[in-house]
Amino acid sequence: MSRPRGLPMFTEYNRAFLEAQRASPDHAMAARGADQLLDDLGIAFRSLPYYFRIDPATHAALARATRTLVDAQEKLVRHLCTTRTPDELRALFHVPPKMAAHMDWSTVASRGLRMLRADIIPTESGYYFCEVNHFSGVGATEGYYSAYVMAELLGRSVTGVSPIRQQAHLYMTECRRGGFTRFVILDSTKHRAYGFSPHWLLQRYLRLMAPDIEIHYHDELTYPSEWLAPDEARKTLIHRLVTVEDTSDEGEFLVALRDSGATFSCLFEGELKMHRRWFSMLCDPEYQKILSEEERQVVQQYVPHTFDLSCDTLESALADKDRLVFKRSYTYGGKEVLIGDRYTPEELRALLSADVCGWSCQRRLHTSSLELPGPDGEVVPFYYVLGMYLYGEGASGLLVRGTAHSPVVNLSQGGGVSWAFVE
């Protein structure tokens, strides 16, 4: 049971709160305004027509659990990097050969800057962590601003600090510490087509906080070649918006920048730490021996049981498929997620058998839903996933992603964003 004792659950805490927003004569205008803000920022995903709230005690408990789970994962990373060879690590995490050839495994275990979003499923009985996305460019932070505008246009006050401010402050501090005088937000031509913005707000915050630092936005075609010279590269801190999967050259340009002497706030260790096998390891009794008692308790309370699929476990998993979610281990962003009860055993066997060891299974959780008007005005159930951003140790509120009808909630597959302010 992951329900903090005596505290309200997400949907029950917000049901009347959302009804009051819908009853406002300014609701339609405010919803349009929240959507317009995302349009103005050049963002393709939409705003949900409400903003949300999370009570302070629940928010504090989830922030504490996020930090503890990340500490536990980093402890496992250090353990594996000191007990396994690079070849064993590559095989364990199915690292693509092209990327494996460029990985500096000695740096994977170093903590670096903590920048992540933990994805949390709110159910009727508790909160459960389904993924942790360790990546500098993890998306949808703009949900804070669309929700803020929604509240402002409704004439309501909200409190909190935006995750983009937190990230900008972390970067400013790192630039001062490392002597960087140039900050580059690095995109790719392939990634731009997905409809994510050039992170205008991060650029704006950094220009306000550190006017002496150059702030630039580039991709592999516009990045100035003279900045690859060693003296120029040493001045440069790079904020990566793109995973290797989002590049058209399998990460070759990222490697060229690294080899020039430029510093990345997050390089290939991000892909490794987002691997879904970590949740299997956190649930594995043998690996749990490495963890502290507090870390084990948090895993037990907040992590749905997860295990690696194998030839030995495939048949038992198929027999229990209606209670499981099957996830491709080396992917992220809601891709290649199979809800067990939507498939016959034969269909799943055909999908999984070609690469059975490349999948993990997680106990299925039923996401809370709220009845809201859909795009056509019809009232339909919306399902939610919450996101806890950590930049450094700071957390303030929760991203809310919602989609109608489907319990698989991901912006790349439709849906919208908002924010839960702490109140």
C-alpha cells in the first residue's frame, strides 16, 4: 500500500476543485489562453483545460520517495560499474553497438548533475513509480506555465517555483563552478520535427540570471565549427535535448562534441539510467541487499513488482498477462508498452519471442480517472500520470499528463499537460 496514511488521493482531492473551475464563466477563455501559450512557445502538445492541486504532505512524501529511489538506483549503478566489465554491462543493458563503442563507462557511475523526472501513477489506493527519466532534456516542463496561465486567467492565485527556473539555477551554478562562459541548448534536425520547442523559457531564465554567459540554441547543422577548437570547447556547457535515438547520425555529432572538449550536463549515461531493467533490479532480493533499509522500504511501498522477461519466465508471464504490463527494456517515452489484457497469449508470444530478454514485466496498476469533457465536448474518462521533476534536490509541484480513454498516458501518443500546484 503506497497511500500516505490519512492523506487524500489525487482524484478525490481534485474532483470538486475541477468542477469549480468548469463552473466559472471564464473557464473557456482560460482554457484557450493556456493552449495559446503553448502555441506561442512553439510546442505541439496541448494543455489540459484545468489546473490541479496536490496537498503539501503528499507532495513532500513523493519528493522524499523520488530522492530515495534515485539514491538507490545510483547505488546499484556504482555497484555494477565496479563489479562488471564494459562488455558485461553492454550485454546486461542491451546497449546498441554504435553507442557502446562511444561510452566511457568510467564516468557512468559519477553522479554529475541530477536532472530527472519520475513518472508516478496515481491510483485509488496509492501512488506508484513506473519510470525514472534521467535526462537533461526530459520534456513537458512547460506544463507548469500553461497551468499557471489557466489559473491566472480564472483570477485564482497559485504558489510554487517552476521546474525551468530550478534547472536554470542549477545550470548557472554549474557554469560558475566550472568556469563555462558559453551555454548551448543542443537539438537535432530530426528531433525538431516532433514539435518540441527550442526551450525559450530556459534561455530566458539563464539570460536573466547570468547575462555574462553566452546562451545559444543549435543543432548538428548550425553548430559553429570554430567552437570545436579545444580552447573554445573548454568554455562550453551543453544542454542536450536529444537522445541518441533522436539523432540522424546515431550520436556521431554528440561524440565529436565530447571529443572536442566540450562538457555535457548529461551524455550517454542518461540513456543507460533510463533503461527499464533498473526497476527489475530494485525489486530483485539479491540487489536489494546492497540497499539501505529505508531504500528497501521505499521500493516496497512505491514500486510495482517488476521483473525481467526470459525464456524461463515467458510462459508464466503469459498465463498472468491480464495483471501485467510488458515493456521493452531499452526504450522510454511510453514506447513499446503492451497492456497484457489487450492481447491473446498467442499474440503476445509472437510479439515477445523474437527478443524475449529485451522485455520487462511490471504489475499492472489501474490509473485514477476523472470524467472531463473531451476534444469534442463529450464527457469521457481522463487517465493521469504525474511527473516529479528534480533539478538538484529541488521539487515544486507535479506535472500532470492526461489522456482520454487510454490508460497508457504519453504526450507522443496524444493527450495534454497541466500542473498540480502544492496547496
